[in-house]
Amino acid sequence: MKDKNIFDILENADIDSMDRLIDKCPELSDEELRKIYTDSERKFKMNEKKISGSERTKRDNIQITEGDVVEGVERVRRPSWIAPLGMAASLILVAGIAILSTVIISRKPVDEKPPVATISTETTVSTTSSEVTTTQPVTNGTYSEDISNFVGKWKYQISDNHTVSVDGRDMGIAEIFSDGTYTFTDNNGDTDTGIIEIGSEEIGGERITTLTFSNGNPEETFIFFVDETGNELRLGNGDSARLIRINFKDISKYSGKWEYQTAENGDFNNEPAVLQGTLEIMDNNTYTYTALDGTEKNGTINIRTKERSDALWLDFIDSTSGERKTFFFNVDFQNMFFDGEGGRIIKVHDVDVTSFAGQWLYQVSDGNDTVDVSPKNIGSLYINNDGYYRYTETSDYPAFSYNSYIGTIKFSTEEHPDGSSNILVEFWDNGTMRFSAYFNEDQTNILNIGNGGMERLIRGRWFGGCGIREVTGQWEYQELESGYGVEKYKPIGSVTINDDETYSYTDFDGHVTTGKVETSIEVIDETELETVNFYEDGEFKFGGYFHFGNEEFISIGNGGLYRLIRK
Amino acid sequence: MTGKELADLMRKSPAECHMALVKEYGRYVYGIIYNTLRSCGTKEDIEECASDVFADIFMKCKIDTTLGNDIKSFIGTVAKRTAIDRFRSLSSRANHTDDTDPDDMQELVSDFSVDEHVDRNELCRTLLDKIDELGEPDSTIIIQKFYYNRNSSEIAERLSMTASAVRVRCSRALEKLRTLLIESGITL
């Protein structure tokens, strides 16, 4: 450690020294360059959208003078919750007092006395972090009007077409602090800070508690109504925007099976993880840890959070010895908890690998829009039923190298600060994770890579392969008899393809072969070819290409020796 | 890359131009950001900051491709300033990653016993000079190991050596460096 610290003097070096250090900077791997490129492109696209229009020139404050001197690169960024809030607020105005007088949400009346705000009037956000006890959700509708009831993180949602409870879209996270201030961070990472005033409005004979969020701009002051549970804050009565409390202390978020692993120096990115034992977390805040030698330990779990921190601490307290071991979670490492001593716990998944089997395309944005609008095929991926995969890059994107990976897929969980989580499908190759993709239960034929909408995996058949219905029917299996100008084929058997994805092949001797038939896509030099492959007992038997525009013909193999002709 | 090459590439294909920029200047930007965020940021923070830099540069290229021929200086300046912004942001986040014991921090700082009057930049240059005196590949190994915090396997892969060879060379080079620094009046 002492040896290392002398090198701290090199930090923030002058220009000459920095250039010397950069000369010795390790080359970035293709993977690292690719990540930087895709993230940059995503941010660039977002910035483009933001500054399009009249504000474009005004908001671009990278200024270059004649001598190419950079005048400044800081930019004032406005969090994106203002727009939907403004929209929602305008709904209130349109609706008018008559609607406001309607009871928004059924609730029990609270104290009839005028509310007393208990907040600080400071406008400066303190950066002091102190441990707080998150107030448990109030369920009886009779909470006191104190800011401490609302301290913690809240998920901000808006609705595009219906009501927020039907199609609420997550827009960011608001954190309310015990000093009566708040910070809102939108999905782009832009933040807004301000103060909160507690008040009340009498509507339909009921007094409803309100929280007024103000960032100092009168036009951006918004009133949220507290619902009867105290866990939801609604913006107006349009039901188009709300804040929902995120309860990080809900043990059910963590219940299930985990593995305790260690790495020699705690560097799990570069060192192999060594399994030390398994852990089961129960819904009643208890746990059982089983070491590899079968020794069991039981105890209770205490969950701690801190204000102004993305971290979360899990204390495992042994019921026999009272020994306490703490693991912490941080947004930088979203899918696991670390103990700070070279160990981590990581959730174990029981995901059915066969559900990912099949042919996939690796697509990236062609640079004009997000990948779902303007995709470019850069590789093909085949996943077997046993989780074994083969990935081949067929395009020169991102112009670094052609990649080809073979290995197995694994699963992990990415936990988010708002309590939600994603299953990540990881593609490993000889101990190195080449890339990973988000699994979405609602859209099982698309695996998004990153969250910028720039890359994805898409299942061939779903993407638009010929599909089983295109090839269902009776086909004659033919062999090339003569060529050289006049191609002549002779029949050597027949094939029946059924719409339940089965087939039977009968040769001229009457031998019958049956099995599964699969349609998918193969990418060669960015060209998609619709494939029809025939399997017998899970093994590839023969396969060929279907041709849109000539649906009566399937070429078998590449040599033109065999083909199927529709009867 | 010259300004003209950049402008030509932008006209041909903005996406290809962006890729080329990242490919050519990615390491340069990373190195600058690393120098600023080494003590307070994670690898992800550095990559995030690098993508901010390139997003800004892409935007600049879209609006104005007349960057002249000193693109590297321009990118370097953007990288430096963005890194400083990120440094401020990260530093202001209390307990962002872990609650390190302040006593431990004090201990780390007090490990240095260099003369407090020695100019920091001068010391920095001297240290780099002495590291250079080790010759290659030792100087690269030392910098990548202790400044860039790369492990022996990673260094080995990039220098086409075995990890054990890197460890042996590193250990010897460190001893040699210690001697060189002591001879220069710098006590570790």
C-alpha cells in the first residue's frame, strides 16, 4: 500500500507530466472503446434532441475562438421532469376549480387544524450525510404533517396516454431530505434541487396534505397531493404524474438464494470468483448461510440507508455469536453486495436457458436513429438449448476488429436504486464476459444491450425470418443431375413441413426421417438470409435458404446441388 | 487526424467519424480523465466521463467542423475540463462509494515524508524521470501497475509477457526505483 501511494503524487499532474503518463496509459480494449463509443453516441443523440430548435445555438456553449481556444464546456442542464410536470400542471388549470373540488382520492380526514410546516427554509443543499431511519410507510391515513414522513427516495412516473397507474413511465428519482430540501435526478442524470413546503388544501370537505416542490422559479413550482397511504404523491387530479415511495428496506427485494464469493484481491473483474458458500435470505429478515463444508449459520438481517447516498448496507448478525458482517450495495455495482474485504454476495438465478435458444441478430444503430428505428446488422448469434452460444461478427462495426466468441451464457441481476431489477444475460468466453444484454419478460425476442437504445440482440424468427407458415406444405427434394448452363434436377425424396414446426422426410427407398424444423435468420456481410433448418433428435440434418419473391423454392446448402421445390 | 480529415469523414458518415474519433483519441481522453479522477472515481465513472467528452465533441463536430488542425489540443481541453467538472461532482457526493475510515485516510497521506517545500510538479517530474531511468518494459510496468492500477495479467497481455514475468520485473523495478529516489533525496 505504501509503495502504491507514492504514485498518488502523479495525480493532477502538469501538462508535460500528464503527456508522459498518457504515453504509458494501457491501450483500451475493443470492449472498452466500444462502450465509450456507444455511450457517447447515445448521449450525443440525446443532446441533439435537446438542443434542436431555437435553443440550439444558445445552449451550445462549447465556444472555439479563432485560435482554437476552448472557452468553456460546462453547460446548464435542465432536468427533464419539468416538461411533464408542466404538462400535468396545465391539466389542473384546464380542469379548473370544479374538478379540484372533487375528492381526488378517497382518504380519511387528517387533523382539521391548519398545517404547520416543519421544514427548514434553507435553500442551500447540505452535502452532509447522516444515517437516518427511513420512515415506515403510513397505512392508517393519519400521519402527522412532518417532513420526516416523506424522507427517502421516490420514483417519479408520468403517463403518456392513459393514467399513471395504467401506463406510468419512470422518469427519474426524487429524494426528499430531512432538512426539507429535495433533489430530483432524471433518467439522463440531470438534477434539480429545491425546497419542499408542507401545506394542505380543503377539497370536498376534506383537508388533504400537499407537498409543494419549489426550485426557486415560480413557474416551476408544483403541488403534489399526498394519498391516503402516504406512499404516493399525486400531481393534480389528472392522474398523469406521481411520485411513488421506494422502500429500500423491503426485505422481499433481497429474499432468495445468493452465493458468497471471494476473489484474491477483491478484483472480480479480473480475478476468478471463488465460491465460499450459499446464502438464503428469508422474507422475515432472517438468513441461513451454508459454507462449502456444510456448516450452517443463522441470523437476522438489518438494512441501513443513508441520506444523499446511493449506498445500502445489509448487516448479517449471527444469532449465536452476535458477530456482525456487513455488505454494501452501490449504484456502481448494481448486481451484487460487497463486504469491502474481497468478498461479495451475488444472487443466484433459476432462468430457463432454453427460452433463449435459437438464432439471433446483433444489431446496432446505423447512426441515424435508435436501433429499433434504423438498425444495422453486425453479427449473428446462435444459442443452443444448453446455453452454449456462438457469436460471429459479420460487419466491421465498430471498425476495431471482427470478433468471434464461443462460450456459455450466464445470468445475473442488475439492481437499481429505485428497487427495480433487470436480469442480465451475460455472454462468457473463456472466463471473459464479452457482452451482456437485458432480458425483458414482456419482450422475450429482444435483448437490449445497454440502455441507450443503440444496440440489441433480436431473435431471428421474430425479426422477420420467413416463419414456419411460409414453408408449411409438401416439397420435393431434388438433386442436381447436370449443370453447365442448363441445370437439371431429379427428385430423390419428399418433405412435408407442418405448422407445428415438425417435418417428415421420405427418401425414394421409403425411409422416413422426422424431427423439428426451424426457421431463422443468418447474416452474411450484413445481408439477412432466411434459413430453414431440419433437425433429427436435436441434431442438424440439413438446411437451406428460403427466398422471398420465389417462395416455391428452398435451396439446400450453398453449392446448388440440392433444393426443395414446392409440390 | 487533421481538421480536413475530420470534416471529410463527417461529410461521408457522421457515425464513422465518431467511431474514428473514439478509436484515435479514446486512450488519450481516458488518460487525461484518469489523471483527474484517479482518487475519487471508479472505472465506470471514468468511462462515463469519457463518453461525456466524446458526446460533446460529436456535437461540436456536427455544428462546426472547422476545428483547425490541432484537434488533439481541443479534445484534450474538453477532456480536462469535463474531468474537473466530474471531479467536483464526485467529490461533493458524500459517502458515494463507501464510508472509508478517516483514520485510514490520514494514515495513507502520512505515508509520504517528502520535504513539504518541494514543488509538487517538480517532484512529479523527478518521479517520472526516475521511472524512465528504469528503461522499458519496467517503466511501463511500474506506471501501469501502480498508477493505472492494472493487474499483472492485464499488463502481461498488453506487453506480450507472462503474468509471472511481470510480477518479477515489477518487484525488482520497484526496489530499483526506491534506490533511485533515495539517491535523489526523496525518502519514501
